[in-house]
Amino acid sequence: MTTTSAQNTLVGRGRTALRAIVDGNLGQWIGGRGVTGTGEEIGLISPSDGTVIGSLSAASEQQLDETVAAARTAFNEADWAEDAKLRARVLRRLADLVEGDAEVIAYLDGIEAGKVALGSVEEDVPDVAANLRMSADLISHNDGRYLQNPDGWGWVTKVPSGVVGAILPWNYPVAMLGWKIAPALAAGNAMVVKTSEDSTLSALHLARLATEAGAPDGILNVLTGTGAGIGSAMGLHNGIDVLTFTGSGSVGRSFLESSARSNLKKVSLELGGRAGYIVDSAHATDFPAIAADIAGAAFGTSGQNCTAASRVIYVGDDDERFAEFRTALIDATEALTVGDPFEAETDVGPVINPRARDRITSWIDEAVEKGARILNTRADVPDTGSWYPPTVIENVPDDSELGRGEIFGPVTQLLRRTSRDDAVDLINGEPYGLASSVWCEDIAQVRWWASRIRVGTLAVNGYSEGTEATPFGGMRQSGFWAATTVRKPWRPIRRP
């Protein structure tokens, strides 16, 4: 990735994988083979320049029925659910294959979703492999529990649910796939995965790798289709025992309703967030380093991350120090390189599509009209494609869309509070409660913050979402029962 030769290899191998899927119109992976959908055509558009990559036919509801049946048959008749050693071996082999195809996956996510390729190679793909290996390791620990009282004894053990449906967002295409399939497959389930129509290619490629790794036909199936079509049908499908969804709150609520209307399937929801990054100035020494970390937290993946630092909350009453921090944050933002996802120097790529760009633009314009002020000199972005520059803004009115909503773009608000209690209230007063960060270099004060901030994941002295060994999920309207995941801190990539 750091040389022209490496970049050519990435593009060359990735383009071959892309053409294998698109030229054959193989937008579905059902029962261990690529299949053409029988539904409507879905165009694949590059967010970098707006060009048409190709198109794939969506799955029909009849194909969904066939896929669920294939998954059920595999679950009932293959050795997968009963053979723990087989599952562990396949997951470890799949981890190796995913790592070996890191450049292919990075290309597919870059061309279709605008993901910065170097970030995919160095972070997303290793995260997928780490989750697969950790889940494989956990298989051997499922020994059950022996319970006894004077009336008798019992043996309690965990068993797979059956067919697990997973509905993915577009912002972390392969990473989110890995986070959902690793624990579900390790537990012995069969899966039906519906990708976002904006980012389906890497999931189709990984499903092919799963078959190569030895997964029985029908254990891992991938469908391309719309949320209103196949997604809704999965929510109502009586053959799906568990449904895991990452996306908007309104759609998440609809799946709870669908569960009640169908077979009472268990539903796991991750529904977004509006994370704050608190800087406790009384216990913060290196503002440029802190600002660089915030820039990564706010603008990585173009801010299209449910834990992105969409609000920076400075705590302190010293005007001179606040001005120093403010300047450091502006400088860190302006130091980012916005550009081609396949260039090694790029830190921030495009947003997913023109609809996202236009919504972000309208929210910022409204906030500015109501008195907000953009602080940084914003990077020039291409005229073609779906681009929005990293933006730091202050004085955002509470009654604006930006003041109350999840921006899901490369935008962060700078706020100032003089008391720690007020900063806590800003975080806890949100309907979302997924994640936040606090920079505080005093361990006793860190304990104070941790005991009061009510979010699923609180990072200290550096943006993070945990490791593959820590659970990931939110409070309040950010959802519940989210799968264990791993995401590494995103940091600006500097080149000499």
C-alpha cells in the first residue's frame, strides 16, 4: 500500500474479484454457490466519482424462502451444529483466507463504499480475522454448568438457536459482517445475511472464502437486496430464529414489531449513537496529541460511524487554555488529507452517496443560518462523487437538526462546559447511549467519570471501541444485545 507496485496489486486483484461477481450477476450466495437474483436491478455506484461500477439483481422473496430453507437443512443435516472441532477449524481457516485476501477486500470496500483502503488493510480485515479466531477459541469453553440442590441435579448448557438472520449497514461492510458471523457461526448456527445495497461486494467475496474454508453448503448465505424488500421480509420470516440488525432506530423498531407479528424471533439491535469526547482540561497536558486523537475519532470513515466523536466537550474555565485547545483541534482537522481512498496518503474519503452528502450539507447550512460558526478552513473536495470536507463547528443551536440529531458525517461540534457535572448531563441527557470518550490523566478522576457516564463503552485517554474480548452495545435508544465486536482506534496516517 505504500508503493505504487503494492497499490497496483491491490487494484488488480480487487478488480478481478469485482468482475467475477458483477459480470456474472452473482449477487447472491446461496447454498454454497453464486446465484443471480430474480428481483429488481440494483446499481452499484462509486461514491468517489459517481461512476457506475455495474449492477446486480436483487434477491426475490421466493429466493429468501429458498435461502432460509437451505440454511435450515444445513443446520439440521450437516455436522456443523454438533461438531465443535469442525467449526473451530473452519473459522480459523477462514481467518487465514480473509487475511490473505486483505487487498481484495480493501479494494471492494473502497470502490463501493469509499472506505480508505489502507484503513481496511490495517484495521478492518485484521479485526475480522481476530473475531473469527477468538470465536473459534471460545468454542472449546462451552462446557455447560452442573447444578445441584437437595431435590436433584441438572446440567445446563448452551445450544445454537438455528437460523440467524443478519442485516448489515454500509459503513463497515466487511468488518460488520465479521462481527456478526463470527459468534453466530461459532455457536453452531446457520446464517442468512442481507447486505446493504450500497456495499455488498466484500460480503459476497467472504462467503466464497467461507466455502473454501470448509463451511458446509448453506451454513453461510449472503443476499443482496433492499431493506424495504428482503430486509422487511426477513423480519417477518417464520424460518428465521434470531435477527441481528445495525442501522436506524425507526427500522430497528420495525423489526421488534415484525418479531411480534411472526414467530417471536429474538432481535438484537444496534441503533446508532451521538458520542461525546470529553476533554477534562484540568487533567490534560498535550492538546495537539489529544486533538489528533479527536480528529481520528470524529472523521475516520468520513464520520460515518455510530461511535464517531460528533461532539467535543471541553471542560474548564480558563479562556486562554480553551483557546489553545480550540486551535489544536482546528490544526488537527486541517492536517487531514481528503482524497482518493486508494492513495496511501488519504485519511478521509467520500461519504456513501449523494443523499448523505446533501443531508449533511442541509444540516450544516441550517445550523449556520441559525448562528453556528464553522471554525476550520475546509479541505477542497472533488466536484464529482459524494464528498463532504471534515468540519468543526461551534455554537450549534439546540433546535437545529445538527443540534439534536446524529449527523453521521465528517462533522464535529465544539462545546464548552465549566463543570464536570454539566458535561455528564450532556452525555446522559441524550436518547442515545452507545459510546463516548474522556481524556483525563488522573486515575481518581477517571473513576469519577466512569461511575457517572451512562454509555455502553467509555474509552479513556484515546478513542476506542474495545477489543474482540469486550462486549459492544448501548443503552437507552442505542439498542440492546449487540454482538461482541472489535474495532481499533482510527488515527490520521502521516507520511514523511
